[in-house]
Amino acid sequence: MELKQKGQETFIPLIQLMATMKWTTAADFDLAALYETTEGKIGLVYFGDRGDKNAFPYINLNEDSGVGDKGGNNEEVLFITRLDGMKYVWIFCWDYNRTQKGETARFADSDVQIIIESNSGTNVTVKLDSVESGNITCVASIDNSSAEGAKLINTSKVATLNGLKTLDQLTSIVR
């Protein structure tokens, strides 16, 4: 299944999720998960705080790949082992060096893609399809606020940051 366009969504039966970002272009892309709990607590799992898949927030980033704009078979994986207590999880990708400088990212010139897999066998590919320019994008959202279950949405919302300084910067992109 592919969520090709902004706004496309699908319910995903899940207990566990794995979001894999792959690229070969010479860029230091970073995968991250911003989350909001049902109590309103905001947190971030990224290269600076890789989280924990066995304890709260039950989200873990395996590694930081492509550091120093290294090309090749780059891959970063986010593991989401539980959504209990989560209202939303937003999956972000940013171009680290360009974000630090406030410059436009190299998304359009890259082959970066994110494959989201659930343990139930549902696989969804989300490509960076926005025509907007920026250095950070909220690629996909997991809306776990409904009793019907978790819904995966192609968000494709792009923004420009000048450094990654606060969680408010990221939450302002998705609100």
C-alpha cells in the first residue's frame, strides 16, 4: 500500500510499528518521532534521545546514519512498540545540516523514503511528495485518538527551521 498524496489515510491494525527511512544521497537526514500522550505531555525521540522500546515512551531510534552528509546505503529505524497512552505520534524527517543553518533541505534531490510496517503485516510507503520547500517535514501522523483504532495519515507538511531548539518549534508544524 502506498500513501502517495498529502491527506491520504488508512487505519492500521497494530500492536507494534517500525518506520524505516532509507536513502543513498549524500545528506544527513534524520528520522524522529514527536509524540503527545493522552495527558498532553509532549516528547521527542531523535538522534539526541533515542528513547526506549521497553519503557515509556515505547519508541526507539536505532541509530544516526548519514552523519557528515555521507552517501551510501543509509538507514534509520524507529520502533514503536506500544501506543497505549499516546494520542498522536508524528514522524519527522529533517536535513540536519540544512536545518542547523536555516537553509532549504535536499529532499527534492534525494531518494529518501519511509516505509512503515506493522506487526500485523500492513506495509505502507510514504514518499516525500510535497512541492513546498523547507528543511523539515512531518512525513506521517499516527492519530490514536479514536476508539476505532490508530489511523496512519500522509501528512507531508514542510517547514523551515533555523536550528532545532525547542519542542514548540516542532509542535507548531503539526498544529
